[in-house]
Amino acid sequence: MSLDELFKASKELNYSQSNGMIKVNEMRGPGFFPGCTGTIDSLENISGLRFMILGQDFDTKANHKEINPIKGEIETNTTWRNLRKLLKEVGINEKECFFTNAYMGLRPDNTKSAKTKNTGKSPAAKKGAEGFSDQCLKFFKTQLQIVKPEVVLVLGKETAQFVANAFPECSKWSHIKTLKTFYENETTVFAEVTFDNRSIHFLFVIHPSLNIVNRSKIWGKEEGKEKEQKLLKKLLSGIS
């Protein structure tokens, strides 16, 4: 299945069950799938990329419209700036990554009565969207079969909950209360999953949009960055 075919398949999910999420009509340059092409170089052949970077969902419809279709989203927000720094610091080549999301579609535009947030729990993860969530779980496994990553970096608690619903090996990521207590045991950050007749290594990563704040809460302001990098390097070295 090509990237275009994968994108087409994402649009064929039943969005009437999505608690407000809407279809993405086009991919707009480099960045997270399905709003963008999923790679830094907008590759058509995504099979065999070593890493998959998994976020929760893409963004709002209004923000997606603002993305430059050539440059994509990779220079537009805090998540990307911090994520690219982290990947470089722990020795991951961003050109070997497929960037995607757990929940397909876009959050709806702002309404007169309420402002649509692009942070926090996705509408697709909330009560009333269980049918759509199940579709996205199945679609996530389709992405794993196509890309065949060795390692999946799971960004943040909400995404970790999604993965915990997908694989029993990741059940320890279900209902994470605080990151400080979660990181007290380093083994909870890593999970090995057997899927499609092979092993896939899942690593929990503090969400890049809030990594400075959360590192400080977990390890302290002075040591936070170094501690997270050291832990990820240690886990990655055990895989390679």
C-alpha cells in the first residue's frame, strides 16, 4: 500500500462516530500524517522506516488550512521544534521516521460558543466516540503492518492510553496518574510487543510540546533534559 492509498483509507473511516473529528481532505507537505505526508522528505514509499513517531491527533481544521503545502508543518510549532531537537540528541535520524497519529482526522474549527483546543484529550478519545476509536486502533495496526517499524516512540499520556488499548503488553500505560510517579520505575517506559510475527519496541516519551515543564517536575529544572536523554539513549542502545 502506498502513502496515497494509506491516506485514502484514513478518509474512509466512519467519522459519524468520531465525536466531532472530521476528514482531512489533503496532505500538506512534510509533517505528521494524516494532515501531512508523515515524513520529512514526503516519501511515497514508507515501508521499512526504522522508527514510527506516534502523536495523539493532528490539529484543528483551521490550523491545517494554514500549513504551507510545500514546507509542511515541521517549522511551525513547539512540538516540532522540541521533537527535532530530541531526536537529534538521542541519535535518531529524522529521515528514518514515519510521523503519524493515533486518531485520524482533524478537530473541528472554533464555534461561536466554544474555542476548539488542539491540546488535551482528543474528541475521538472521549465518551461517545468508542466506535471511531476502535476503527483508529485497527487502522494503527494497519500502519504498523505497512511501515514495519522496529521502534515506536509514543508521545504523551493520551497517546500511551491509546497504545495500551491496542496491546496488552502496554497495559502499564493505562491511566498514568502523574509522570513523576510513572518515571520512578524506568522499566515502565519501555514495552516489547509481538505483532505481525515480529517484535516492535515501544518507548514512552514526554510530549515535546510540554517537555521542558514536565522534565522539571520529574527530575528537577537543572537535570531534566539530561536525565530524559540518558534514559532514551540507554533504552535505544539496548534495541540496536
